[in-house]
Amino acid sequence: DLTRLPIPRYHPDDGGRYVTAGVAVIKDPDFGRNISFHRLMVLDETRFAARLVEGRGTHTALGKVNGDLPVAIAIGCPIQVLLAAAMSPPKGVDELSIAHALAPTPLMRCQTVDLEVPAEAELIFEGRITHTLTEEGPFPDLTGTMDIVRRQPVVIIDRITHRRDPIFHALLPGGMEHKNLMGMPREPTIFAAVNEVCRCTGVYVTPGGTSWLHAVVQIEKQHREDGRRAIWAAFRGHSSLKHVVVVDTDVDLYDPADVEWAIATRFQADRDLVVLTDQPGSSLDPSATQTPGQKTRTTKMGLDATAPLGKARQGYEKVRYGSVDLGQYGIKR
């Protein structure tokens, strides 16, 4: 009985009580096992409404089967499983193998579905994702704004298993745990994409950009067009990225004031701004164009805030003051 579990209602305007830290395990008919996060709204004693993002792994797998898609939902997973579930590796890569590479991750077989789940999880919901749709939402998401109501698949739960005295893990929507799990796994994918076109030395998916929509990319500029190339590559490395700022190695990408200084002193909109219209965007962005059943569309922006190469660079360098030994002046501290 799902209604007897301590599943929270986070906000008065929520569509219902929500599981926010559930890791769904499914098998894609073509690519095998896939694990991912899906928020789950309680409908009644045995049913959830599951938010499946269009075109992503679970949604795609459901579209390949005529009947129900078996699913196991693990709650209270070890950290390596949470990190792996938040990643988006190439199709066919088993996220649980990534988790096991981070730390030993024993698995156990479910009782009613042909799936394996993390043995250290606190609770397991075994059931089926159906093709029946119902309203899901509203619900506050990563952006801190209320996500819209959508028609989403119904999940039927046939069995619940759990450890003795289980601990129910809940993620606060839009909190730092949520942001870290969403944003941190995107930094290496952006880093790898930018490194294909120029020398990348760092990537920061910023909390102010909800740890999803904004990033700062630091490069070691060697060619005049490296900043622009890095912008295009960053968008390839994270398809939901909306705005990216590219800076030099002398700019601290983790310091918002330093990044703003680079924009103020090294950026001119008529030559350094890249605007890409009608691009695939994030469904979490309330300002984007949302069409039911279709991929979200948005306009993306990149700022090349790198200094020019050669002698001209001298005029763009920040003045650095040396240290002073007050003892030389007879001043004691």
C-alpha cells in the first residue's frame, strides 16, 4: 500500500505526494539495462504517475513494447548508484557498471520482474510501466519553479520489498543535493566535447543556472576561433545547456565576480556573441516553448569572453599586485 509509506508532499500546490529519489531499472529491448531517475506521483494504493522525459531512455524503451514495461524502482541507493543514474552515457552502456566502477555495487534479483537492483537499497518497488496516461503534476523541479501538468504513463506496483527498518530517501526539489546530482555528471561530458575542438582546462555547471542550464568553460586559447568552437562544443556536450560563457585560464571559473569581469572587459556582443535559435531545450525551463508530446525548443546563447592572442592580449590582462612584507617598514602584526 503506497499510501502507508512516508512519501512527502513538498509544496501545497503539488499534484500529490511524490517519490523524488527513486532509481528506475528497466530493460530496453535493443540496448539492455538502463537506470535513471523519475519523479513519481502517488495516485492510489498501487499506482504512480511517472514523469518520463520524451526521447530519453525509459520513454524510448516503453515505446518499443506493445504491452507493459517491467520496472523496479530502488529507493535509498548508495551514492555511486545515485551518481550513475544521473548520468547519460551512450546507448548500451549499463549505468550499474559505472556505479560498480566507482564502488563495489552488489545486485540482487527481483521477485516478480526479471530485473536486478542494488542489494543495498532500502526499498524496492516492483511493477510495470503501462501505456495508460494520466495527469502528472504540477511539481517544483530543479529550476525552483513549478513544472507544468502533463499526460504521463501510469506505473502499477505489484510488490514492495524492503530492509528491516528501512530509511526513506527523499530529495528536496531544487535543493543542493538535487543540483549536484543533475549538474555534476554533465561537467565531464561538456569537458570531453570541448576538448575535441580546443584545449579545455575546466567546466563548471553553475548553481545560479540551476546546475543545468548554465555553464562556464575555461580554455587555453591557441587559435582565434577557439572561443567560438568551445561554445558550439559545449552545447553538443550537454543538450539541455542554454547559456555558456567561455573564459581564459587566468579567470577563476568558480568565481562569479571573476567571470563577470571577463564578460565586462573581454566581450563585445557584435563579434563575440553566438545565438542559436529553435534549438532542442530543457523541459525544466519555463521560458522555453513547450509542445505536448514534442521536444522542448529554446534559443541558446554563448559568450566568448576570452582575450585576443598575441601582443593585443597585454591590454586585457588583469593587473596583479605583489605581496608586501610589513616587517620591512617596522610594522608588527
